[in-house]
Amino acid sequence: MKKSVILFLSLFLIVFLACSKSASDDNPTPDDDQSQVPQNPQQLFPANFRATGSSANDILSNTNFDNLKIEIAYVTGFRPTQAAMDQFQDFLRRFTFKGTIELIFNELPSPNKESLNLNDDIGPLEIENRTVYNDGRTLGIYIYFADAPSEGDDLDEGLVTLGAVYRNTSMIIFEKTVKTLADRANSLEDEDVEIATLNHEFGHLMGLVNLGTDAVNDHEDTDSDNHCNVDPCLMRAELEFGGAGKSPLQTLSKGDLHSSCTLDGMGLLKQMEANVSRGAAAAPDLDAECQLDLETNGGRPNTNG
Ligand SMILES: [Zn+2]
Ligand SMILES: [Zn+2]
């Protein structure tokens, strides 16, 4: 009688262990989950793959998101300067209500391309490399610092693209071009060109001008969509390639993915050198009209003019 009880208990234990093992196989631990690379980020995180400017209110206000988590993805050797990163966070604190603004650095190998096209290179590279997406009350942003110029650039012709925006939470900075231009300008450092490029493109993610944030008073340039006609202003039209003339914009944007802005390196350089020679800060600030637009769309009221 006693033996059969022991046998019964042993059998019970074996069955119990077998069951718990198979249960753990069926339900992977959170560690296993994290090690699995998402198969299709566009399906998993559709809110991060929308049109440029469509998350302007989510970036500015705390209605849906309290925090910003910004992935700084950079090719080895093309990490942006710490000075530019500090100024970039100051810029975000000035115009948004976000409680926490966190930068995550993600070093990447070179894709070994001579130039980058939005649809063939930049879009697919983001799918492959991006790790930061919206999570609860935290809004995820992805910024890629590239080691190759934009397709369509021609340095001898003065056609150089510094940055572009192509989705609601994504942008690219052509860091190799940033460094080339900063080297050529006696009065400018890498960080000056970096911060002007970053803040201008981020201005578009915050919906400027009429790109998800409506202009309170009409100040959109008639020749350059989504840019400002006030001088001086960070979002000024002269900083973008536009009009009917030769422009790398069409080349960069051929295909489904479209850039709402390609920043003209020569235009920006000219303005920044003029600012420095006047004794002003190199990078232009947002003018009062652009600031009013941001505030009206849920941004932090600007107090230092
Ligand atoms: Zn622009
Ligand atoms: Zn403006």
C-alpha cells in the first residue's frame, strides 16, 4: 500500500514536471521576447511610420506622450558632437512640454554606399537598424547620421544636402556632408552646422510650416512649401532646395518615400557665416511667427523671445 502511494506520487511528479516544461516552452520569458528581432516594424509600430508632421501635436504637447526617446543612430566615425546634442536637447525643452528627453546612441557599421537614396537606402536602413519606437507614454524618434552624401548632390555645382525628413518620427542628417561644409567654412565648427541642420529638420517634425501645425498668421513662403518667409528664421525658405532650378530633391525622393524638406548646405552656410560676422549665434533661431504656431499647437510658450 505504501509503495503504491510512493509510485503514484512519483508519477504525479514526473507528469507535473513534464507539463511545466512544455508550458515554459510555449510561453517564452520576457528575455526571449527581447532577443527576437521584429519581423516587420512597420506593422508592429504603425504610429511611427506616418507622414512627416502628423505627430506634431504629440511631440509638442503632453496629451498622449510625456517623454521623448530619441535614437541617435550613427555610422562609426560619424557620431554628432556632444555640444550639438546638448543644444538639441535645449531646443526641445524650449518648445515642448516633455518631462524626459532621452538620447540613445546606436553605433552602426557603414552600409558602404557612395550615395544614399530615400527609397532604396535610407528607408530600408531604418527598418533594419531602428530600435526605438513609441512605448506607452514615450514617443520614439529616429535620427540617422550617415557616412555618405545624398544622391543627386554635386559639390562642384554647389548642390549639397545636409538633411531630410521623410516620416513623422524619422529624419536623416548627412553627417559626412556636414563635416565637409564645416571644414570649408573658416568661422564654423562641425557643431554649428549639426545643430542648425538638426533643429531645422526637427522644426518640420513639429509641423512647421503648415506641415501638421497650422500657421496662425500666414507666413509660409509662396515658392517653398512648408518653409517660412520671415528673415531671419531657422525655417526660412532660402535654406531649402526649391523652385524649378536644379535640385537634388527629386533625385533623393524618387519612389514612394517622399522628403518634405531637403536642406541646402550652401544656403545654410551663407546665412550662418553672415550671422557670425554680425556677432550673432551661427545657427538661426525660430522667428516669432514659427514660435506662435508651435505654442498654438500645444507647444511650450517661449519666454526668451
Ligand atoms: Zn526645411
Ligand atoms: Zn519662421
